[in-house]
Amino acid sequence: MNDTIIDAHAHLWLRQDTVVNDLPIRTLENGRSLFMGEIRQMVPPFMVDGVNSAEVFLSNMDYAQVAAAVITQEFIDGIQNEYLAEVVSRYPNRFFVCGMCEFRKPGFLEQAKALMAEGFKAIKIPAQRLLLKEGRVMLNNEEMMAMFHYMEERNVILSIDLADGATQVPEMEEIIQECPRLKIAIGHFGMVTLPDWKEQIKLALHPNVMIESGGITWLFNDEFYPFKGAVKAIREAADLVGIEKLMWGSDYPRTITAITYKMSYDFVVKSPELSEGEKTLFLGENAREFYGFAGLPTLPYIKNMSE
């Protein structure tokens, strides 16, 4: 495929060392982590130190001919703002990074303002983690709405993953109504394998809202490559809101414990369910326009030793 490919949902960290729902998450060895009470293969076993660095990702990107990536965040990895600021300063043409605040308790507005002052062009909210046992953090509460207005005024993008189904869709509708110029990217393709996923997709009927597919191969992991169910879902979403509102994302590195990085988009390239023009938009052009990527490299195909 000769078109520009951009990954709209990936992760980087130096080390996982955090707590979610009172349960620890810690980097171990051989790519494993202690994850909320059990040991999980967090990254491939050859990443023996558990460091999920920009340099290793760039090697994967170059091999798979992925020109650029959006680095999002999740509470399970710990807040990575300091490292991501370093990453984008070293590789400004390859990465677009999202800052993240401690949204699980009040005080995040000032944190967000500080991140924007430092140059972060997007803020990430893992909203599925805000359904806390001590009480739900509403996306339309006073402090959240103040932050969204502040972001809208400064053209800062909101990257957000929502709880299953339509749980947080009414809150999102209010945010979109109050901040119609706020650019929003909704992740995990609406949690596509769960009921009411299309309620999240339909948010992209609003002009400044996009949907990205980070984690779609994880969600369809049971059927494995070539992920025909995932392609069917992309087709259904495109018919619902238009292919121009959808972006490919890998959820690197977690998904490459099961498949290679290239396989995380290759199933789309090889599918007959989408036209070549639709693949071009979904795999890169939509993300290029939405995030403002420029000066991207042209990456040659390198033959494998097995070919």
C-alpha cells in the first residue's frame, strides 16, 4: 500500500508503576506486569525490561511503514506527561502526544491548563475509569465543562475513551452542545463488541467528532486475523456516519502480544469490504487532517529474510 498510514491510538511508557481501583500495576520482567491482582503479558516477551519506548515503537513503525502515531494515555500505565513531552520534542514529525490529568479527583483543571501551557495540543480522558466505586465522576460536571471550554478556546483536542455502550453518551452530547468547536476523538471504536456500541459511533454525526479504532483487534481477539468481524463493524460505522469520520488505531503495544504491529492494520488493507479510497481515508488521511500532521516521511518496504 502506497498511501500514508497514521496510527491514531498508541501508548508509550518507561515503566508502569501505578494503582487503579486500589489495585497495583507494576512492570516486572520479560514483558510482564503485575496487573490488578494477576500477572499479564503486557508487552511482547522480547521487551525484557518492560520499557515501551519511542525508539522501539519507531522501529516497529518504520518496519510496518506507519508514518506517524498519536500517543494517548490510560490510567493503567500511569501518567506519562513528562516522558511524552520529551518524545515529541525529539520526534516532532512522527508523534502527536496527549497529556493526561488526574481526573479521578478534583483539581484537574489547573493541571490541564499547565499541560496546555507546556505545549500539549490534546488532553486524554480514560472516561471508562471514572465509574469509581466511591462515586462516578461525571463528564459534564462544573470543572470538566470549564476545562472543555478552555480547550475549545485554544483549539486543544479532546481524546476520550468511553465506558461500555451508551453509559456516558448523554454527557458527551451535552459537552458537544456546549462546546461545538471542540475537536473530539472517541477511542476503542465505541467498544464495538458490546451492546449499544453504535450509540458512541453516532456521536460522530456532529461536525467536530471523530471515532478511532484503537483496540479493535483486542475486542475481536477471539476471532483473530483477518478479523472479519472488525471489518464488518468498520463497514457498518462508515455507513452510519461516513468513512471520513473514522480513523485507524492500533492500541500498541498491548495488541502486539497477540499479533504483529503490521497485522493490526493489514487486515484492513487486504479486505474486499472497503474500497481503496475508503482505506486511504481510514488508515491515514483522516488522521492527517484531524491532527494536523505535516512533513511525514516516506517509508520504503524492506523485504523480510523469509521472503
